[in-house]
Amino acid sequence: MVNVDTTLQMYRREEEEKHAKALASKNNMSYVSLVGYPILYDVLKLIPEENATKYMAIAYLKAEKILKVATPHPKHTQHTKHTQH
């Protein structure tokens, strides 16, 4: 039997993903889905929890001098100033 709540929740999630992709494209930014993405704790803690919560930003990948940060607010770049090096 199909669960209506689960189906509606999945539909809303798909709509959120479409909106996020469009917003990223509009701002000339990459889109990444972090669902199931393995984030290392050492990378995650590069943005202190207080700042991550305040700016709704999460560090998810670090390679050499590049830190990739995900946020639902791509125009708010101030969160990149609040990382720990």
C-alpha cells in the first residue's frame, strides 16, 4: 500500500532539489546533493558549529587549498570567512 505522507514528502523533496539546482545555475554556481555524501569529521569541523548554524553552511570537501561549502543561500558568501584553517 502506498503511504500518502511519504509520497508527498518525496514530491516536496524533488521540488526543493529542482529549485536548488535552478538557483545554483542562476548564480553561476555548482549544485551538489549531499544526501548520502560521506563527509569527514575533520572537514565538517572547519566551519565552527555556531557559524555553520548561523550562516546555514556546511564544509563537505577539502582538497589542498580548496574548501567546498554547501549552503541554501549561495549569495551569502560571508560564511567562507568563518572557517578554521
